[in-house]
Amino acid sequence: MVKRFIFLTVLSLSINAFGQIPVVSNINRDSNMVKQLFFVGLREKMSDNYALAATNFNKVVNLDATQHAAYFELANANLRLEKFAEAEQNIKQAIKLNNNNQWYYRLLGEVYKRTNKMPELVAVFNELIRIDPENDAYYFDKANALYLSDQVDEAKRVYDQIGAKFGESRELLTAKKRLQSNGNATESDIVKLLEGNRADVKNYLYAAGLLLQKGNDPEALKVLVKAQQLEPNNFEINLALADIYRKQKNDAAAFASLKLAFASNDMPLTEKVKIVAALFPKLDQPIVAKNLTDLSKMVADQNPTDAKALALYGDVLYQQNNLKDALIQYQAALKLNEQVYAVWEQVINIQTLIGRYDEAVKVGDEALTIYPNQASLYYYTAYALFKTNKLEGALNNLKTALQLDMDNKSLQAQVYALQGDIYISQNNFNQAKTAFEKAISIEPDNYLIMNNYAYYLALRNDDLTKAAKYAEMAANAMPTNPSVTDTYAFVLFKQQKYDSAQKWIEKTLENNSSKNGVYLEHYGDILFMKGEKAAALVQWQKAKDAGNGSEILNKKINEKKYFK
């Protein structure tokens, strides 16, 4: 088995299954702005928006110059943008703040490789050896860097050091042979060297890396294919092949190589998590969804006692709306580790979505014993209490949520909107209107809250002008959301603007993939008011056939006329 070849590893660390990275422990938990900017930057990075990611990480370090994790991410983004000078400056600052993090030095090494600063690269490997003296890969990489710097004697001394410390090996013997070739080494020299030493997979990887740096992907692919023939299960070879196939837009081959890499127990779990997380934004593509599900399941099956591996699989299932299977994974993860707040949220969220409100209340109360200061947790529990008709308990939870978090505008808006729903259930319409108005003033672009408020107003024939204003704004912002466009049609119907109402209800039905019978009933109501009684009856019957079994609808059909 060939040992890890760190010299060629592209350092593009990303989030793990819980939305964290290994180097963010210094983030000031009391600084909401720093936290928000940092994780916005991570989200942009995951979406390959490196310019926006760099902007957010720059804001973090401007707010708090001690955030070495942000300097690391800023360097990573600038490296992707090929801003090598900025990347070097950023990662050096991260190292200045924390000089014992090997990931920081590895990224600095990546910068030096891209800028061909071999002497500086040697110094980086000296630091990595200092941090992890038992990792023989760092010694091999140092020798490689010395060799490419034409410091053959120094490279030989490092190989002697490897032999004395780790013992002789096939790798070491084959590596020493390259010292017979003096002069200025290039990628062509390395490729030629391989022809006389086909068993050295490390050399193949090294050559492929150099070729990729030069943009010579076809030759790099040839080298990697040869390497794979020697070691089909070498995860680094398969990852490198997957990268090339992805660049060639050969998705089938790329995922086949990824699966081979993931099947290896030598591939670290953190790297598997990083790859799965990076593919999340592409889950709307069928080929990605299928293969990412397979990959994340492999991770979960290989690591049944690791909470983050199970939660990762749950995340993938959740993103594809496979809620019940996702719930199983999240619950299993919590049994292994209950100290993961995000998983508690997901469990409550799914239980609410699938109608298990009593279970959601129970889980919410359990989570609050561990996280009593999490405002959003009080909101989720309040929603479940609302759905179980425990209205006073729900209002108390919402009051606590507002007290705990005065800065999260989105959460505040949701809290006030839920207050509005609860007051409606209590027939307290004045307080409901006040709550909805607060929600909209806090988050004026939350069109779903506007939509709900407009519908409530229309149901009561209360301030239809305001209802129309909010419903129109929501419908224009979300014209393919059938619930939103149906609300606008309903408000227009209440205003007796039947032609406009018909236009919007027909737009609703164009997007009515779930065959919602309420929309069909509304269509029939509009047609009836326009004098098209036979057509109205057809739509009412369709509504009943779609599962709408309300007494009012049956009365409309039986008596062939409209009833409120």
C-alpha cells in the first residue's frame, strides 16, 4: 500500500455534515456578525462563488483580526481565484496567529507549488514535520521539493533520514533512483523517469500533479490511468481521476472514480464529508442526486458509530425530500452524539413536516434541556405546540424566542407570523393583524408571510385593499408558487374582479402538480360569478374528484350554485 502523498493534495477544505470546519474553533461565539459572515462565506465557497466568499471572509478579518480560520478561508478563495500574492499573504497571517495547524501549512505549500517557490516549499515541509514528525509522507514530499530545487545532495540526506526513522521500503528504494538523474527537473523529466520505474505510484501521482498544474489534463489522465492499473484501490488516484473526468464533463466516469475512492478505508472520513458537502448545491441534477445518495450511504455504512457520517447521509436524503429515511439517520446520529444542535433542529423540522407534532413537541422539550438558550429551538417547539392546539404554551415559547435573540431578523419575522396564526386560532383578530404587520415590517421581502396575511384578511373580508396589495406583491415575486397565486386570485375574487381572478387562478392551475382540489374549487367559484355556470360545475366536480370533500363544495355541486 502506497502511503499518503500529501504533496499533491489540493487543499480545498469545506464543511462537514454539521456545517462546521475543523479550523473554526476560534470563532467568537458572542459575535453574531462574525459568525454570520463566516458561514455566508462558506456557503458561497461551496457554490464555487469564490469572489463572494473572499468578500465575506475579508469582512470577518476586518471585524476581528484574530480570526485565523477566516484568513485560511480567504487564502483558499484567493488561491481558487489565482490571486497568488493575496493568498500567500492571507495564509501567512493565519499561520502567524496559529502556527501549529498543519492545514494552514499545507495550503501555504499549495500556494508555493502554484508559484514555483521550491525553496520556500521545503521550509513548509520542515514545519509540517515539526508538527507531525511521524508522518513519513512529509519527509518524502520534502525530498521531492529538494529534488525539484536541484538540491540533490539535500534530497539524499532526507531519504537517508527516512530510512533511519521508518525503515527501508519499496517507495524509498524507487525514490532514491531518481537521484541518478541530475539537472533541472521538469514535468517531462518526471514522466520519462516513470517509464523506467513503473511500480512507483507516488511518482505517477507526482507527475500527474505537475501536468495538471501546467494545464495538460490529457497527459495527466494518461499518467493516472497507468497508476490506477498498478493500484486500482488507491483513493488518491481515483480522486484525481474523478477531478479530471469532472472537468471533461464526463459525469458517469467521474462518479465511478469517486465511488472507487470512497470504497477505500484509507480515505479519511473528513475528505469524504468534504466532497459530499461540496456537491450539495448540485442535488437538483438527477445524476448528482443518485450518485450522491450512493456515496453518502457508503460513508454511513462504513462508519455506523460516527454521528457525523449518519447525519451526512441524513442531509442528502433530506435535500431530496426523502424525509422519513432522513429522520431515521438523524435520530441514529443523536443516539451516538446528542451534542449536535443542527441535528436536533432537523429532527423537529421533519417531524413537523410529516405531521408528527406530538413527537416534535417531545423532542423539542428534550433538546431545550441541552440547549436552553437557542431561540430558534423555542420557535420550532412553539410551532409543534400550535399544531397540537396548545396555544398558550406556543405563545410562551415565542415570547422566550424573542427575548433570546433580538438580532436575527428572519427569526423574529417568523415568530411574529406564527403569533399571528395563533391569534387567528384564538379569534383574536386585532392582535393577529398587529403581529403580521410586525413580521412584514421586520422582513419586508418575506412573501410567504405576506401571502398568509392576505389570505386571512380575504377570508374575513377585512381590508381587502391591503390584502390585494400584499397578495399581488407575493404573486409577482413567486409566480410559479400555486399557493401564492391562488391567494391573489382569491383576493381578487373577493373584490369582485373576476376577469383578473380568472387569469391568476389559471396560472395557479398551470403549476398545480399536486392536483390540489381547493384551487379547482376556487376556479369553479370564479367561473360561476362570471356567469359560466356549466363550466363552474365541471371544476367543482374536478375538485371533489381530487379529494376535496367539504360540505360546502358538495352543496355547490348538488344545488348547482355558489355558496360562501
